[in-house]
Amino acid sequence: MPKVTAETATGTLAFECEEGKKLVLCLEDNAVDILHRCGGNARCTTCRVEVLSGDPGPIGEPEKAILSTKTDLGDHTRLSCQVRLMDDLHVRVVRQASVEGIDAGPRPVD
């Protein structure tokens, strides 16, 4: 099983998740209150992460299209709702519900 290391507002967490599972769900299921305001549909970019190491897999057209509308994102920014785990990943979670004081959003479907 791939190992995820997540840098969060409250520290670093490490856990394993099943291969093929969406990263956003792995984070949420392991107590990371990542935002996902559009419900995992690659529309809002609130679930973005910075990939520090590992292979997040190919970027699809919906994700590429929405990320291209943002000017303040780094080269290693991905939407966690569009990443399916296939490799160990080390990520920095960009936006969390507890930090922003809002509801995380509807749980993305797998």
C-alpha cells in the first residue's frame, strides 16, 4: 500500500492508503480536514496540495483546465480529488477547514 506523508497546519501525519484511492479521501479518512468545496469534481481547487515528493500520476484535462485559471500556483500543485494513489507521496495540504473556519464541503465520491 502506498504511504502518504502530509504536512498540515497542525504537523506532519503519515499513513498508508489503498492503491487507486483518491488522495482527498485518504487525507480525509486519516483526520486531515482538507477542503473540497466542489465535492471532488475538479472545479474549485480548494483541495489542492503541493507534491513534495513521489509520483502523483498523470494530470487529466479537467484538472489541467482548472489549474490553468489560477496564477498563484506552483509547478507541483495538484488537486487531491484528481490524484489516485499509485506511489508513496509526500504532500503539503494547502487549505484546511479548521484554518479557514468553513465547512470542508461535500465528501467526494470514489
